[in-house]
Amino acid sequence: MHRIAIIGAGRIGASIAKLLHESGDYLIQIADRSEHVLKTANLPNQVITSELTITDADALHQYIKGCAAVISACGYDVNPIIAEAAATAGVSYFDLTEDIATTQRIKQIAEKAKAGQVFVPQCGLAPGFIGILGYHMAQEFEQLDHLKLRVGALPEFPTNNLMYNLTWSTEGLINEYCNPCHAIRAGRYVELTPLEGLETFSLDGVSYEAFNTSGGLGTLYETLKGNVSDLTYKTIRYKGHQYLMNFLINDLKLGEQRELLKQIFEKALAVTRQDVVLILVTATGLIDGKFVQKTDSRKIYHRDIGGEHWGAIQITTASSLCTLLDLYFEHKLPDRGYVKQEQICFDDFMASRFAQYYKTDRSHRD
């Protein structure tokens, strides 16, 4: 049994705790600053809950000391604090951040890693699984021209003009829409403007659009630099969403008032767990001297798990991190220091018990 500490008992943290507990291979302790959040998380009785103030360095160190790994399911702004505590305590570290600056800080902290200690940020869907899949597909080509990564978490039943409901972190959503976007164009690293690069496509008879957003590419642009002509990541939405978001963020300049934008979103956009996650990766290049295009598309829906209804983004995010934790204890990750998502073997990932949620009837390769 591996003892795991989870910091953050919100929807994703609680989901991770439940999946790991149900596996029977983990002893789980989970902490949050809010007693109310802990009480309403509906955690199994065997999961140990604690109130914890993350900024209390001594309390945080004592809390994770003796654990095999610590998982941060908190906001990206406190991840470096938890990673520093993990480095000091000799505990391996995993998180779900999409924030670029935070990931760079985790990489610096990972330089202190001891033997057998790893630091694995960006363990969710995008960044996370999308980078593992994208890199895996890239390896099939002797010469890679284009690699397009597209991901969207969408309401199954949109009703407002934005054609959108909140399905995850509002702060993370605003970061995606406002921060610079990594990409490779004509073989060179570039930063693209968020909300630009609009494209449209259809899948299963439904029309979608996609546009530049920040963070989803993870570190793949570093890894593939010099080996691909064009590499881009875009977020998928229903048609018309980008136009209205551009009006709010750029024309009304709410991108310069992020706290106000957060308040507007959380006041006007209802939360839903009736969502669908779309994953679309397209690679183009040479295989056996022939110009070939390959596509991997997946559509993952909300569903009942353990007597509760889980949203698709909740399922994909939690199961991805749990998969990487399994792979770590199976010694299928690098054994020390900073680990990029694309260093993780796609076949090992998909063979994991937790990756079952990525295997849907809609998953196929062309």
C-alpha cells in the first residue's frame, strides 16, 4: 500500500482520492483549508481528512512527511509551495497545472530531487494526456510536417449565447484565454495571441470552432523543436463562442481585469456536469516516403462512477493523474527529477486500469 497525500479536496482532488481508494492499492490522506469542502466532498470513511494551511511551512512539511507522493489539486499559484515542501521532505510530487510560469518553477525545484524522487506537473487532460498522445503520434513519422492538438470540454446541452458552461477552474479558463500561447511555425518557436487562429470543423454532424489558447501544449514545443514544421494547440468550442469571448476580453478589455472577469463568469455561467470532452490530434508528414495524414479522435461523456455523477472533464483529469501515479510505482517513469508528459509511454498509459475512461466507442484512429 502506498501512502499518498492530496492537497485540495475540491471536485478534482476528491475524485482522485476516490479513484485511488477504490483501487485498493493506496492509503489516502487529503487536506484542504476549508472544513466545509472536506465535509461535502463525500469521501470514503477510510480516507483521512485534515484541515491544513498551505502557507504554514512546518505544518505542510509534517503533513506530507512519510508519504510516497503528494498530489496538488489546488490552484496553480500555490503549487510551488507544495513542490518546495515535497523537495525538502523527499516526497515525489504531481500536479494538474496548466500555468506555464508555474511549470517552469516546478522544473527548477525538481533540480533538488533525491534518488527515486520525481516532479511531474501538468498531469491532467491538456496539458497531460494530449501531450502523451501527440508525442506518440509524432514518433510514427520519419518526417513530421504538422502536428495539431485540439481539446475541448463542452456542455452537452448548451443554452446560452456563449454556448458554454463552467466545467472546471474559472482561473484556469481565464489564463487560457488571456496568456500567450506556445507554438512552432516554420520550424521556429513562436508565441501566438490567444483567441486568434480561428478554424472550424465538423465531427459527428456537429459544427465546432477552435482557436489559440495558452498552456495546453505543455512542454511538447520544447521537445519537438527542430523535428516539426508546425505545432499548435487550440481549444475546441461550439461555433460563435470565440467572437463573444474576444468582445469581452479584448474589446471591453476585461482581460486586464481578470478578477472582474472571473466574477462575471461565475455569476452568469452555470456549472454543469453534463459535459463532453473532445480530443482531436492530427499529424501530417512522411511515412515510408509517402505523404500521410493520421488522426486520433476521442469523445468522452459524463457518466456515473461509484454511485455519483461525474463530469467528463472531472473523469479525464482525475484518471490521467491516477494513471501516472500507477506508472510511477510500476517504475515506468524516469526515476529522478523533472518529468515531462511526453516522456511517458502512450502504450503504458493506455494499458493502465485508470485509462479505461479514455477508451470510448468514439475513440478511433484514421
